[in-house]
Amino acid sequence: MWGDNFEFTTIKREHQDVLRKALVRLKILEEGSSLPKAFQKLTGMAGISCVYFVAIPKGDSIINLVAKFDEPKRAEREWDILQELQNEFNTPRMAVFPIRDNQLDDKVIIYLDATWDCPSGKIFCLGELLEKQLISNPTNCLNALELTWKTLDEFYRDEPGSTGSARNGLMLKWESIFPDIGHQQKTLREIAKKHWAEIEWNNPYIELPESLSENHQVLPNPLHNIQEKLSQDMGIVMLSRIHGDLNMSNVLVGLETDYSAFCVFIIDLANSQKETPTAMDFSRLESEFWHEVYAKKVKNENKLLRGYISVRDYLEGRTENLPSRSSSLVEHSGRFVCAIRRHANSMLRNGLESYILRDYFNAIYFQQLKAICFKSVKEDQKKARLAILGAALSLQFLKDLEEGRYAIGAKNRLFLRLEDCETISAIKPKIPRVFFMIAILLCLIGIPIIIFFIFIPTLSIPSFPNMIEIDQTTSISMYEISNREYKKFYRSSNYHIPDLHDIEEYNDPLQPVVGVSWNDAMVYCQWLSKKTGKEYSLPTKAQWKKAAGCSAGMLYPSGNKVPDKSFANYGGFYDRPLKTNRANSIPSDYGVYDMEGNVAEWCIDEIDSRRVVCGGAWNDNLVENLKCSSIRTFPSTEKKNFIGFRIIENK
């Protein structure tokens, strides 16, 4: 139930009275009873709608509810659509509908909490799931996306999924789908000048800083001739009922007990409408992924924009591979966006390649322009630049398409990558051509080639810890050092095995290594430095706290709320350290995992001849030990079943 392991959040004062009155009228809350606080709060991307998850005591049981507030006109429109959907055959099975007798006059839409259908009794919105699991469990994120399609396809396929280039004898134009953009051109230009003042916005093309990409120094200006683009006809498009506002907050993912995706629920149907280009939903989701998920996980703006360009280049056929030094976040982002496009292609094209090649990218262009005016984007320079860049890259694609670069038979033909998204990865090490030449020569003089390849030195890069950059000179390991990583060290160096190695509770390869002293951890760093030619060490207390997010003023690494025990692993909730790459783990603001639970971690600092340990552990009953400000000290020879370590790389 929602009350377990969640910290309460206060319902806005103006919403409290409305919700209390509605619940009393519906006989869910007793007259004169106080309204409980909410367990979770979600806000729409435009900052207009507000959703609360509330548990109402009722006798010996609890009724879990979802209360949604919206501006009057949107609320009235949603009530009409909900009534219409309930009377239609194609109502999505997992759409969430208001409770019986809830009505427009209540000024709040009250849903029965959808957690009843989830084994864990818990739900994340899609954005939360991606923030928490895109790096640690990308497969689960792709599974959640597939469940989203299964739910939404019940909208798309019933109407009846046919294509048409006209309605009532008139061609559809983009301005009919994006009517507000034409009135926002001045605002768009003001936002662009504010956040990217060094670019000349009056020209038809814009020149990007050389630091972003050698291949994209000049791009079409996304703010040039917007009205002309809006007045253009769409192609042969698929029309159906769509959700209309498919963002990361109104797709709710029900979780299994292991926090994997189990089912998907759809809320906020205020913009759902019939006979609308289905591409609007897919393009909105792709646009929002970049500025509401990807942008939150990359601190460095230049790195953020370069990663975005590299994924777009690869997916649109301009490069053969992602760059060799691409982070796992870039790879997983490419897979997620590829999965959106692949489903859009299978759903929309209906045998017509021009749809996915032209109309879909026009839709992305307009969705990016629309996003620039969102409060969460226009007030954030990184997000605003990302949306502006996305709009420009969409126009670049359409320009290449118009020039025939995607046509069959074109010289240096470009193509969209819509293959299995699991195949997307950065460039892998290759055996140099000289080795093959030597091998051929050896064969000619009679030496078997098998002997040659047996003695080729290994060219693959050992599987060392994944590192996250916290500043220009320092990276920190994304996860605590695992038993698997530590095993490579003691096997190759004949170092002694950890004291707890033979105990089942502590020896899973993916659990963090425990039962190691500060001295052991330092020897590991020395071995890894020698093995790689890089400089590794234990983090200082200051570096650890920065990676935990403490420099941003947070109370805990995951935020200011008391951490959920099932995520942070403390208080004996799981009675042992958990695997470092598990699904139910929350990263710090830098994308570093398990900094407030699982195992405490050695730091390099010394206080009164004792070594500093930061972070909470699986057996900590004191919440104080999880706080960013908390430190403990132990002798450098101490070995505990709740102390492990992570490392830093000095560049």
C-alpha cells in the first residue's frame, strides 16, 4: 500500500478543502475528519495539473486514492472525454477512470488507486522509472515502454488504424495540430536569445560552437519561418484517437515485488481526441525523454549536448557507431529512443515509408518547439538548449531527406536505424589490420594460423568499474566495488581473499565486497592503477559528499525525504548487502548508486589515526547515518560485514 516506506507530502492548501469536501460527499471521509497527507505528488510538464496519491482510513481498512487537480477548462474537457471513453468499445483496459459518483462539480477527479493490480503495491511514473533504472536496469525500462504500447495500442487500433491525407475534403496542416506555436514565436526567440546569446538567431542557419560537434557546426535555424512550416500540408498520415499529452508523468508503471515493470496505467486524458495524427504521442514521448530524463542525468552541458548529437547521428545513419568513449547513459538513451521510433514505424507507416521519414520528424520538430515554452524547460538553460538543438537536428534530417540522401541508390545514402535496440552500443575494440597481414604471411610460410592467434596479446579492455564524472579532473565509480571486481584483483596479484568470502550472505559476484579493511582497499587501488596506467584512489570525504549530492544542499543523497528502506537498503530491511546493479536503487544527483545504504564506504581521510567511513549500511537502524553530513571512523585494519568501498579516478 502507498503508505509503506513513503514520506508524506503536504497537499496544497487550496486543494485540501476541495478534496475534503468531495470525499465527504462521496462518503469516503467522515464529516469533520482531517485529511491525510499525500504519499506522493506528481506535477504535469506544463506545471498546470497536480496529482496526489492519498490513503484514506476506512474502518479497519485503507482506501488508496489518486486525486487530480487541473485548471477548470482542462478539467471540464477531461470529464467529457472520460465519459466518452467509458461509452466506447476501445477504452484501454489499463486506463484509470474516476470512482463512481465523482462528478465535475467536485472540482477534482478522484481515481481508485491502480496499485491494486500490482504485486508490489507500488507505482512509478515513467519519468521516475527511467531516472532510477535507465543505467542500472535498461532492460526493465524497455519492458515498461513495451507495456506502454500495449496499453495505448487499444486507442490507436480501433479507429480503425487506416491512413488518409484529407478530412472533409481538406488537407491537414501542422497548424491545426500545433495552434499555439504560431502565437509563441516571439517567446521562442526571447528564450533562445536568453539561453544561447552567442548564436545569431536572425539568419536561416545557425552556427554552433565547435566544441559540440565537428559535423554539426551549421544547422537550419529552428526559429526561422516557423509560420511557413506550420502552414505546410501533412503527408499521408494515420489518424486515430490519441492520448494527446503523452508525457513522462501520466504514464504510470505498476511494479513487481522486485521493482520490475508489471503493467502500465494511463491518466490525464484531457487532450485525448479522435481523428488526430497518431505520431503526436510518439514524438511527444521522444522529445520529452531528452529534456526530462536525459538532461537530468548529465551535469556537464557540453557533454549533454554532444551525447545527444552522437545518438541522433547514429540513429539517423550519419555515423557507423556511437563514439568509442560514449557513456552507458548515451548507449541506453539510444536504445530507448530507438525503441520509440521502431514502434512508431511499425504502427504508423502502414506500408508507407514517407510517414516515418517525413511526418514523424516534422512532429518531433514541433514538439521540441512546444517544449521550449514549458516552464521546466524555459527556466533551465541546459534543457532549453537541448530542445532548441533537437528542433534544429530535426530540420537537418528533413533537409537531407528533401535532398534525396535517404533515397534508394543515393550516393553515401543515409538511413534510419530501427533495428533491435539491444544491438546499439559504442565502438568495440578491433584487432588491428597488421595482425591479419602477419597471419596471412605466416600461413604462406607454413606456420599454422591458429598458433599465431593463440599468442596475440589480448586487445579487449578488462571489465573495470564504471566511472561517473563529478568534475573536470575527477570521476567516481558508479557502483560500490563488487565481489566480481575485487576477485580479479586478488586472483591476479595473489592477494589474500576477503574474510567473508565463504559466507553465502556476502559472496554473490554482484554484491559489494565487504570484510575488507582500508588497507585492502588502498592496495586494490594501487593494483588497478598499475593495471590500467590511470591514477585510482579512495575518495576524499569531500569528493564522496559531492558525488552523493551533498554539495547541492540535499539532506540525503536521494533528496530531502527520509529514504525508502526498500530502495536504500538500511535498517535490516533485507538483512544483507544487495547487488549493486539491482532495479530498485536510487542514484544520487550525479548518477552514483547506493550512497545512502547497502554498505558504508571507506574514504581516504584520517581523523585521530582512524579512517573515515561515509554513507549508511544495510544494518543501520539510525537514519542519521544515511545523511550527507554523517561520517564515522574506524581503524584502518578493521574489517566489517557492512563496510565496502568505491574508488575515484584522478585525470
